[in-house]
Amino acid sequence: MTFMESLRTLFATFLLYSVCCLSVWAQDIVPEEMTRPEKELPTVRLQPILFFNHELPEMYYLDGYNQFKKLSVSKNRPGAQQKVQLDGGGFSLYRKQVIEGVTKMSRIITFPYSSKAGSAYLFFYADENGGLKYQVVEDSAGKHPAQTVRFINLTDNDIIALVNDKTYSLSPGDDKTSPEVGENNFRFRLSYAMNEGGKFLQYTPVKLYKFITPNSRALMVVSYQMDEKENDGSGRREKYWRPYMMSAITRVPENSN
């Protein structure tokens, strides 16, 4: 399956989920008919992140005042938080359609979200064959305290992460947070290796990181990126999916537990 076929499959999955699981809701909403509430409705501060170098279909969300906003998705790093309306234990994404001159918004998927945490990540990423996946990950002081390193393994392989002199084993899908590590002037050392064919191969040299403030913490997400390599000395180059680690120094969300 090519990447674009996989992208179309992802969008088709959104639509199928909408039809099969969300049929109790109206599929089309006319924005002009929406009533603005007197006070802001419950929201989650969402950070969508895309872990590959292609575009997603244009998507929208409802904010806390029933206004449709275009979803902004950052690439390979945390971006601006967007206050997405919570409705029925989750939040929804929509696509825009113009039907007979009338703009309508069609719900394409609802992500379950029952956590009390007011912040979350929405990851769009690829498996080792280029198939697209998505995942909602809670972000809070309890899940990711200050001065700690959080590892999330979005790959299909086992990983060993090194923080200073300690190692952490992560199976596919694991989400682990270290104890406080910034003892030496907020500095810490980090690297990781991935199990391929029964051997752990180190993909990054040991690097020195530094927390910016006492309220800082580090987020390390390992996924896949598309790359090119020479094919058997023929001079031709072929594309393949290689491991990629996003490293970001972030701050503990305000008013989070």
C-alpha cells in the first residue's frame, strides 16, 4: 500500500467509524444554525502532532462556544494548544462540505476522552509499513511531572531508553515516565536503541539535554519517518520507514493533576 492509499484509508476509516458508531448524531451540521452558549462549554486543550512529512485532510473542531475552527496540526513537535469541545465523553473532528450552496460540517470521528486532565496530545503516526494510526494521550502533572522524562513508543518494536545511568524497556505502545532526572543543574543525558532482528541497535548518540525552568519536563516519542536508501548498490534509491525520536522540552500544564 502506498502512502497516499494509506492516507485515503485513514480518512475512509474516519467516515466508516462515523457511519457505524455515531449514527445517533446528525451527520451534517450547518454552522449558521449553531447557538452560541452564554458560557464556555467543557473543553480539552489539545495538541495534535503529525509524525510524518505528508499532509492530512483538512479537519475542523468545535470550540467551547460552538464555533468551528480549523484543526492546526504541528509536524514532529508540540504546537499550539487548541480548546476542543468535549461532548458525550469525547471530542469530534469534522470535514467541511458545500452542498447546494450551503456549507455543512460532517462529523468524521469522535475520540473517546473521559480523563479529568484538561490537556492531551493527538498523535497521527505511521507503522513500520506506512499504515496510518492515531492515538489520544493524556497530558497532566500526574502523568508527566516536572523534571522527568516521558517516553512513548509508537513503533512496532521493543525499545530501550537510556536516561543518565538508568535504562527503561518499552514494548510497542508503552508510555513510561522516569523519576526526576535533572539533578545536575537541570541537565540529563539521553539515548535509545531499538530491537531489530533480535539485536538492539542504537539510533541516536548519547545527547545532553537541559530543562529550561523548574517546571520543565522532557517528552520523547519514538515513531517512524520515511527515508531513502540505495538499493543493493544499483544506484537506485528506495523509500523505507526508519525509527525517529521526537524530543521536546515542555512545561507542566497549568491547573493539572
